[in-house]
Amino acid sequence: MSLQLQVDASLKPFNSFGVEVLASLFAEAHNDSDVREALQYSVDQQVPLLVIGGGSNLLLTGDVHALVLRMASRGIRVLEDDGERVVVEAEAGEVWHAFVLWTLAQGISGLENLSLIPGTVGAAPMQNIGAYGVEIKDVFAGLTALDRQTGELRDFTLAHCLFGYRDSVFKQQPGRWLILRVRFALSRVARLHLEYGPVRQRLTEQGIEQPTASDVSRAISSIRSEKLPDPAVLGNAGSFFKNPLVSAVLAAELKRTHPELIGYPQADGQVKLAAGWLIEAAGWKGFRELDAGVHRFQSLVLVNHGSATGLQLLDLAQRIQADIKQRFAVQLEMEPNVY
């Protein structure tokens, strides 16, 4: 057996909250064979299997009595390039931001708005990650996943993935699909998205009138660095709650009583509310109890000030949910996977 198993391994280095818990068994998958070995071991030994990537979308609430398999496969390749459209494939274990920078270094654009998002390539489609007006679905060309029920490989098209707001078929069917590699439809002709948030303003402040994709990437990286704490310094999983979708009727009622409410009308008639505004308006911004808290600059971000447990962070999140529900009749949904 080539898979290297560790017993009672600390998962603190492998979750961005920096929560100290142990995994009964831990291994890293560097290729498809490692993945299949881990799956077979899980079946033969009747041990649950938990697959993780960068651990940036994970809240661990206790020791994990399972084989924790960290996707560590590497490899980036250009599959198609006609001088304009470029299809690039990356292995699931590639670090997302490093992959974005690689594409930009090759003169390939399309991922610049997704710069500095933590995590790995394989985890990106699960959440349909998005930022500054671009989501994975907008640049998706396909992926290869292993069906854990049958052991068969399957190629997914855009339609197969059922992408929604921070959602996909992989999230809807937890534990079934193990993403091995992802393909992206990018371009050598930059079609920049500058209208979302403060991107254009930041470029103007930098004196950049005709930005390149790399300029946009650097601007967005600087904005994100100012808004979101570095997990290496302050444990966090980025935005902890989704921006809730509510009916236009409820949004209008809330707007009457809270004129400052931030909301974005959607094509289906619903309104997407800014979860951060709701949490800040309820007074949670900067809250701290022991080492579990809400970031003092960004109310969407729950933080571990040092030795918070996953249960303490989960309790805080649930208290925030209950308060927002009571105050605004809005149910917040957590983004991280809770184990």
C-alpha cells in the first residue's frame, strides 16, 4: 500500500480556523491511485472517509473519527488554445490563488476577479465560489470526479453541476462525488469585469486607466486583504454566512423599517440581502466571547482569537442566526461545512 497513513494526526494545520482536533487516521492523495487506495481502505476497514482540500471552508467541532484524506494532487495543463479561447485543466489539490496567478502569468484571463480566495481548485466548484461579479460557473468547462458509490469516473458538464448561489450538485449530494480535476474556459483576450464593488475605484486610485487582467487581480487582492483577516494570523473561514435570498415583499417591509438595508434584486424576483449588514445592524460586529468572535472590521467573518473550539464557534454562529431570525425574519445559512 503506497498510501501513507498517520494515526491520531492533528488537523490544526489543515483547517483555516486553526481549531485543534485529531483525526483517527490521516493521509494525503497525490494522484488518482492514492484516492482509490483510500476509498478501498475505507470500505475494507469500515472506516468513514472525510475528504478535505485547503480546509478553508471547514468548521471542525471535535475529533474526527475517520480517515481524513487531504487532496494534494498537483498539475496544470493547457488542453486547448486557439489564440483566443484557452481551456486549462488543474488537479484538485492545486492551491486556488496560485493557480489564478499561473493563468495570468501565461497571459490567460478570466479568473482575475477570483484572486486571493482561499482553498484548492477541487473545492472551488463545490461552493461555486464567486467574487466581484464572477462565479466558477461563468468560466467552467468541465470536471472529472470519482463516484464514491460505484468507483467510476464521470465527466461533468456545466449543466450537470447544477450551479447556484454558493451551491452545486456536489454540495447537494455530500459524500458522493470526489472531484479529481477541473477545467476552465479562459481567454487570451481580456474581458474585464470592473463594475462590482470598489474594483474600478481602486484602479483609479492607483492611476490605472487601462487595466490588464493582472492589474485587476492585484487590485482585488489588495481589497480582500484589507477586508478579510489572514487565516495564518487570525483563524477564520472567510465569509461565514451566505447573503440570504428573500421575497421582494419581505425586502420591501424591511426597507421601510430599515432604510439603510442593503439589497440586490435578482432576476427571479427575489432580493439578495447583505448578510454582513444584518449582522452589523444587530450589534454583533466585533463581538468576542473567550476566543470565539466576530471580526471587528468585517461582520461576516467569524474568527478564532487563539484557542476557540469548533463548538464555541458553532454556538456563536447559531446565536447570530437566532438573533437575525428574531429581528429581521431572515434565516442566515452557514457557508462552511460543519463536522
